Amino acid sequence: MVRAGGILKLAALVSAFFLAVFLAFQLLEINVDFKLASVIVKPAPENEGPTKLVRHKCGLSKACPIGHFAFKMASGAASVVGPRMCPRGQTIMSSVKNNVGRGINIALVNGRTGVLNKTAFFDMWAGDVAPLVKFLKEIEDGTVVMMASFDDPSTKLNDEARKLIADLGSSSITNLGFRDNWIFVGGKGIKTKSPFEQHIKNSADTNKFEGWPEVLEMEGCVPQRLD
């Protein structure tokens, strides 16, 4: 019995060590090849000639076609490391930059230039949904909207906030629940549902961390607004 108890304690210590290492890599924004969610990328034109290894900013796997701007983003890791957002090769939100927080993190990007307009985060566990609703209503047409969850993104969400986010092109916002992980890129004035969205439910049977699902990561190419 003593030996079995010692083995269980060792296994718990090893698990805690690997979790700490993973979260440390997330905090340092190093692109570690853990199990990632599906990546949605519109293919760039193929170049003739021998294949060359090209490193793109923010760890993007490939460049985007002309008339598009690239982005890469990740959800928060449990309640420890915040989400990351990186459009056009520039990290604009992260724990390192100290501009992310519990709840829903949002970056507004100019749809014509890809230049950052504004960032904000809204605590959906202990905060008030009213500031989020006001923020969403004030987004201008043609704005690209990037959203990422951290810890709990849904407890204070109401029907009005969910509808405003759905109007930006989200398909998953109606089902977003307690401690779910979620990342989304949409736009004000979008006519269809966005292809840039991932959602994973908080479930004791499938969670990667105790109480939280695995980190979601996504990259893609957003068409620039021309009108």
C-alpha cells in the first residue's frame, strides 16, 4: 500500500510538472507543437521552383494571398495564461503585453488596412455585461473583430450580447457555456457566417486541464475590405 501511494504521488507530480511546462511555453509565446485544433487557412498561390523553408511572423504556417491579411490567435490556457492575438505579424494582445483578462477578449482591426483600432476585455464571471453590449453596438461597419475566451467567457452573457456577436458572424456564441474555450474572427456588416471560429466545450470527460478544456489555436487569411 505504501509503495502504491508513492507511485500515485509521483504520477501527480509528473502531471503537474508537464502542465507547468506547457503553460510556461504559452506565456513565453513559443509555438510548441502540442495537439492543436483545426487550422482554417485559405491557400496562397503556389510558387514555382524548389521549396524553401520560410518563417512567417507570429508562427504562421504560410503567407496570405495579395488582398488578404494574416492572423494567428489562441484562446486562454485554463485560468493561468491569457489568449494571444496576432494580425499582420504583430502581437496585439497577450499575457506578456498585460492587456488581456478573464472573460471575452476583443481586438478591433480596420478591415481595409489591417491596422489595430482598439482592444478590450470583459469579465463574464464577476463583471457586468452592459459594458460589453455597449462596446459591441459601437463597432463600425467594415471592422474585423477578433475574440478569444479566457477562463470563463459566458456566465454573464445575456441574449442581447449573444445576438450582437452572432450578427458579427459567429455560429457558436449561442452555445457558449461556462469555461468553454472559444476563438472567433468575424466582422461588422458580414453577410454570412464566418469560417474562422473554433469552440470546445468544458467537459470533465474530455478536458485537458482539470476544470478547463485544451487551448484552441487558429490562423487564417482575412480578405481586405475594398469598398
